[in-house]
Amino acid sequence: MDTMQLIKTRRSVRTFAENALQPAQAQAVFNYLQTVQNPYGLPVTWKLLSAKADGLSSPVIVGTDAWIAGKMRQIPHAEEAFGYSFEAGVLYAWSLGIGTTWIAGTMDRAAFEKAIDLQPGEVMPCVSPLGIPAKKMSLRESLMRKGIRADSRLAFSDLFFDGSFDRPLAPQKAGALARPLELVRLAPSAVNKQPWRAVVADGAVHFYEKHSRGYTDKTGWDLQKVDVGIALCHFAMGLAEQGRAMTLSFADPALTPPADTEYVASCEIR
């Protein structure tokens, strides 16, 4: 399965075939995550968990006992680094036929944080169940997907720009970047808000976050920056398919973004 097919076919799974996942399959996902390196160079600690053994619960998950969770120091760029790393694991799981879904709120968070031994100064951004997708979604899952229009995405030219934010970028004008940017367009995000924006300029791609209300907590933790990290993961995968790589920098190009839009990072392509 190539990267485009992997990303196009992958979906969030909340209804699993009862007890179908084998321990070795969950271990394979955990082992893979141990090898993932994000471009921020920030370490993530991963742990496999059991709903029964660890007393975990989520009202939206049915049919599996296995969970994966990650924690890291709450420092600058932790959100993006986590999003990048976890998405790599999520896509790897899907390549093995294992379903996942990102969960940040609809869970007994205190129980998960206890199970992962969360320490002061650390954050557990998201968790995911691991399991074999059921042949049929539950009614609740179907309604949830319909409510957030989970299978729809904004147009390419609504997300990507040529040199400045007043010049939308069409796929046919993006050249070799058209495919990596399309992979970004297809990325999942919290409530499908798709908060990433990108400007192609001077041999680099500058990524921004389009803020929505309610995604930043009192500590400054920004869930939508996790989504930007997911987008960066997709972009890097698209470049890798072409035999290219990126170097991340934080030199703000001093473009003029729209309201509520914040510069995050620049990808210099090599």
C-alpha cells in the first residue's frame, strides 16, 4: 500500500471486532512507535495499556481491550512533535489492518494518566484504542462521523498559498509539491477542523495554524498544534516518497497571515 492509498483508506475506528486483536499485533505497533523520530527531536514515552487491567474506559469505544498512550514533557513544540510521532504510529497500525482513533477528551483521563504514570511537568495529549475494525460501525459511530463530516476536506486552494496568503495555490501550479500537499489536505484533525495552512515561498513551505476557539487550555496547551504535527508527518511522508527530505526551521518569513492564523514552522526541502 503506497502512502496515498494508506492515508486515503485510513479512518478512525471506534467499533472493533470483539477480542480479535492478538497481543503480538499490539506489540508491533508499540515497537514501531519506539523507532519514530520527529523533526523536533523531542522524545515521547509510549506505553501499551489494558482497559481491564488498568481500569480504563471511553464511552465511544466498543470491542477492544488494548490501548496505546504517549506522554512527554510539556515544553515548546511538544504538541507538534506528539502529533507527528503518533500519526506515524497510527498509519503504521492501519498498514497492519489495525484500527485506531485519536482520543483527547472522551475518556476517563484520570485513569489513563494514572496508568501511564504521568508526572508533574508531563502531558499525555491523546490516546488510542488498538483493535481489528468490526465489519459494521455502531450507530453511535456512524452518527459521530456524520456530525463532523469526517470524510470531507477543504479544497486544496483553501489551505495552500503561493508566495502570500492572497494568492491561493492550485494543484496544477504546485509542481512536485502537489502530492505531499495533497497528503496534508487529507490529514485527520480534531472535529475535522483542518487547522493547517501553508504558503509555498522561496524554496520552503511555511506552515501556520488557523485557530478555532476552545482548543487551548489554561496552561497554554494547544490541541490544534497536535493537528499541525499530523499535517507535518503527512508532508514528510510525501517528500520521502519522492526521495526528498525536509529540515525544520522557525524563522518566521514575515508574511501577513489572516486573522487568528499563527506561524508554526518552515519546511526547507532538500
